[in-house]
Amino acid sequence: MTTDYRTLAASEKIEDKLKAAQDPECPAEALDKIVMDGSVPWGTEIGNTLANAIASNSNCPAGHLATIYENPTDDGQQLLVLQNPNCSRELINKVVEGDDAKRKQAVLKNPVLSADIVLGCAKSESIGSELITAIAERSDLDDITREIVDLKIKFAKLGEQHKEESGYAWLEESLLSITDWGRDVFDAIYRDDEEHIRSAVAKNPSLPEKMLSELIEDSQSSVKSAAAKNPSLPEKMLSELIEDSQSVVKLSALSNPSCTKTILKKASEDTENYSSSRVRKAVALNTKTPKEIVNKLLEDEYKWVREAAAANSSLAEAEIKTILAKADEEFPSRHTYQIKSYGYGMVEDVCGEISIDDVVQAILDGADSWSDHIYSDFYSYDDNWHEYGPTNLVDTVVYPDSSEDYIDVKYDKDDDIDLIGDKNFSGNFIHRAQSWEKGSWIYNEFELVNEFKPECLIASDNMDVPGIISGYVYEDPETGEYVDIEGELEQSDTSGTDINFYVNTKNGLDYCDDFCDMRDEMTEQDLDPENEDDVRKYLKDKYGVE
């Protein structure tokens, strides 16, 4: 029996229209009639069901699909439209080029999606993206797209397996920086959202020059420095990189075996400031540096440059020792440094127990809160601790020649001051206050025999109050040098104070700092908030204190 779709579409019964709309054999003209029927209660539950059916029907014209997409009456209708094989190429392209992951996933379920769009999605999506998984579920992928998708899934799994490890050695082991993946695959991974992926790819000598030229302009220094080491870098790019403002990039470029004699000679003559010694050290370590330049650097004024040259020199061992001994006598064996920060922030942190008598008095005095009551005397409740020091890390090193450089100090904890919920307190009420300040925290100068390495400077935490930096340690595992660096406050101005009031319960500290609410509760309980005995009774009953 043949279904009369025209009759069903023209029926006054919504159920008949729905029967037609849900049938994949329903012709476009019948669907058109349903869509244009002004009597349909669009926006109601049954109307939404009908619209969903039309949006899912593979015979629905692209124009009607576009109308449903632009005027949805249900949250899922747009997604149904995007999966419809009649969805317009224009709408699909718009979604693919956008940032809505949910809509992109819907598009990727469209059975007639063109191969070029699928490939474009595979290339543009980051490793670990849910959209890569969605692409992988398609059965119509060409060989290139399948290779890209499988590779991204592989690296996502490797990343998950190694997420507990420090660093990204697993990327090197995966051959991402060595294997010639081909232009299409490179195109799919060299712009990945994850900087460690871009860094690994940037080292690959098979990476096309155009892609490499983009990576040396990357916003992340780790990516730029990785690209700077790529042996396929043309001389022009290398010349630009050794002039980079970031020392890590410059030094990486100078380690590149593709550095020309012209580049290495120019760098070996850089004596502008202390940082230049690191430049000359990099030149001395480069295996392609001409012998005459290396031998000249044996007489450098800085020990680490001389040692690097000695490791790379072609001179006889006895001759090298003679040259080094003479240089050791001529130049200083120790160098003085200082660490500092500009616009430095610090905090006074106090914590102590509050007697019930003090709380009663605060309520009787009419204070809105404990902080209101104690603001001018917050520092006196300090029997648990009273610490004063920086909460921010230093960011600058001053070299022996007074030149300065930015440093990123290692710190294995959160910069924010920890809450006190993990502490054990015996008192019923606890006071915690932090006075935030601006000022100068000056650190003692320190001496090193060997080169200052920023990665060897470590912030040390105050043991009693995590989050307050009590000093710094310089520890170089390669040379064995160890220095404690102490600091002192030069000046400060208070910019604000946070005061917190806690009740010590059997389940831990409970923040409670609204005395107005307490007074309201007392009134509801027929207690007088201006009567000492009533206030004391309220506190004892509510908090179980003695």
C-alpha cells in the first residue's frame, strides 16, 4: 500500500503530519507543505517534535533546513540540521570555521560531508580534541586523513599515559621530532594548541621551511628555542634568531650545527655585558665553531666560557692546561649577583585564638563583624603564628656588571596563601588576618664561582605559613654550588587587610563573620543581644563552647 504523503501533510491532525515527516520516503514537496502550514503550533512540545523530524529528514530542502537552523524552537534542532545530508555547504563551512565544538561534532556526523572538509577538520583540531575522536568514527576517511587522525589519537593516548611525568621526554621517544611525516601530516600538527607538541615538531629537520618560519615567530619561547635548534634552518633565519631579545632563543640558535662561520665569529665577539658570556659559551660549545675561534675563547675572562672552549678545543691537553692556568690568574674567580623584583608585593600574616570573652565583647560593642571590631588591632592575635614576608617571586637578576635579566624562578607550590583548614587548633574561635602591602624586599648579594643559571634558583617556603616566601636557595647539581639567599624588608605601604573569623568545630574550621546575623538569631530565641549573659549563652549553645 502506497503512503499518500500529500494527504498526510495536508491533514489537520498533527499526528498525520508527524507520520509523514518521520518517513525518509516523504518527498520534499510534502515536507514543504508541512513547513509552510501556519496552523502548526510550532514551539509547543508536539511542534518541536515535528520540527525535529523535518530537520532529520534527508529529503528536506536545504532552504527549509537553513530556516530551522536560524529559527530553532528546540536546543537540538540545529544539531539535527547539521547532520542532514541536504544541509548547505555554506552552513557547514560556517560551522567548521567557528569555535563551537558541539556543532562541529554534529557536522562530522553528516554522511555526505566532503573529503576536503573532513581533512580540514582533522588538520585544524588539536591533539586530544574530542572532535578528532568524532572524525575517527567516520568510515569514509581517505588514507591521509586516517593517518592524521590516528597519529593525533596516538599522541593523545601517550600524553595521558605520561601525564604524571615531569617534562616531555616521551615526545622525543615517540619520534615526533625525527620522523618525516610528510607535508600533510606536518600541516596537521605544527600549529597544535599544545606548545610541547609544537616544540617537538619544531625540531624536526624534515619540517617544510614555510612551517618552520612560522614556528620561529611562535608566542612561546619554548617553541621558538626548539625551532632555533632545527638543523634545517636557513642562514637568514639563524641570523635573526641570534639577535632575539630572549636569551634562551638566542642560545638555542647558537647551538645549531648549521650556524655559519660568519654567525659564530660575530657572536664570539659579543662583549656587550655579562649575558654576552653565555653567548660566547654557546659559540665555544658548537661543534661547527672554527678552531681559531675556539682557541681564542680559551683565554676568555669568564671561567665557563674557558671551560666550554677547553671541551671543544683541538689543542693538546698540556697546552690547554697552560692557557687556562694563566687565565685563572688574570681574571676573578668569583662573581657577585643579586636578585630582586620591581613593584613587589608582600604580606603580614597572623593567626591566633580568640577567647569567648573577646567575642562576647565584640557583639556587645555593636560590631557588624569580627573584622569590624578588630581592624586596627588585627596583628595582636598571633599566638599561632605571626609572619611577614613576600608572597610573590623575584623576577630579576642583577649581574656583576650591573646589567639585569628576567628570571622565572622555580616554585613547587601554589602562589596563593593556603587556608588554615588543615591546621590543628585547640581554641573555640580562630582569627586569621593578612595585610597586603607594596614595597621593597631586598635580598643579600651572593657570590658564585660558576655561571649563574636561572633554573638553579629555587624559592623556599616558610614552614609555618605556606605561601610566604622566606628566602631563596641557589643550588647547581652540576657544579655542587649551594648558596642560601636571605632578604629583608626595606619599606612598605599597606594596601589592604583581609581579616577572617572562624569557629573551631569537630568537623574543622567554619567561617563565620557576620555578627548581625547572630544578633537576629538571638532575638528570634528571645535572647537580648545587648545582655552579656544572653550573648554568652547563645555562643555556648550554638557552638558548643565553654
